[in-house]
Amino acid sequence: METKKQHRADIESLRVPLVFLGAFIIGSIVTMSFAYKEPLYLVKNNQGLQMKDNIPIEFIVEEKIIENDVPIVQPVDIPQPIIEPTEHSKTKDNVDEDEELIVKVDPIIIVEPIVEKPVAPIVIYPDLEAEFPGGLVAMKKFMGEETKYPEYSQTVGDQGKVFVEFVVNTDGSIEQIKVIRGVSKELDAEAMRVVRKMPKWKPAQVNGENVRTRCRIPFNFGFRN
């Protein structure tokens, strides 16, 4: 019984030294791990904690983030261009300010509106009928001398009377010539041609004043036996 107590007492007496020894060993190992670049590995075996050699070395490379400095762009002063006066500008500058400026303006033409005279009415039954200068005999002579029988109409045998109507104005001029009854294109055209060549007629009258009126003339185209 006393032997067991004594053995326990011996163990209790060795506890403090062992604690200090363990702390010393751990501290030494930690110190050596910071002192050497190669990592140290502890291996536990029957003889306690030992450092194991021939363990592959691992290199740990720390990546450093390099901050790129953003360049600060300084404002650049751009010089204003110097414009030298040309000969044209010098000429303008040398113009006398008192010189009068002559501006050509086209003349303004004022066109007065044309007032058309009212057209006199056509009188169907005037007091005095319109007349060819010299009367009916002179008109027949004029028509006989001026009228030409178209060759084509002679060849095909066209013949007959062509009635031409026209208006005699207050001054005796003739207008609005037309065929109111014809025979053929050639004979109708010849009759109208002769009427256009007529001189001014004597105008018709109503109460002593000249008026407009209509007239009709027959053209007789035929062959003699």
C-alpha cells in the first residue's frame, strides 16, 4: 500500500518538469520553423516527436497586385492660328469709307392692264346690208378672177355649189369664215381661200351706225359642155 502511494507521489513530482520540457520542445520547434526557409515536418514514432528529412520542398509564391497608376492628362493649350491678311482683304481694307456705292437697278416697267372693248352684237336684219366694194358686179368679177378649179377635183369630176358664211365687222373686215355647205375638201378649201383674199367690205348699218352682220356667198363649180 505504501509502495503505490510512493509511486504516485513520484509521478506527481515529475509532472511539473515534464510540462516545462514539453513547452521547451514545442517552443524550439516553432522557433526553428521560422528560422529555416524549408518547412519542417514533425513525425510521431515510438521515440517521440522527430523532424523528418527528405520531404519535398514546396515553394509558395505570393502574387503581388501591382496597381497601375492612371496617368493624369494635363490640359494642353493650343495656340490660336494667326491669319495673315491677303491681298484681297487688304484691298477691301484700303477702300475709302467715303466712296459712294453705285447699285444698278433695273427699271421698273408698269404694264397697264389691257381693257378689251366689248364686242358688238351681230345684227341679222340690218337697215342696210353689208356690200362688197363696187357692188355685186365687182364681187363676181373678183371671184371669177381669183377662183381656181383644183386639178384633183377636175380629175375625179367634183362639181357643185359651196356656200361660205362669214361676219363683216363694223370696220368692214371679214372674220369667222366657214363652209356651211360643201362639196369636197378641195373645193371647200378653195372657196374659203378666195373669201380670205377679199378686201374690206362696206359695213351694214342700223339707224345710220355701222353694225356687225353675217353674209353668205355661193361658189358654183362645174364643167362646161
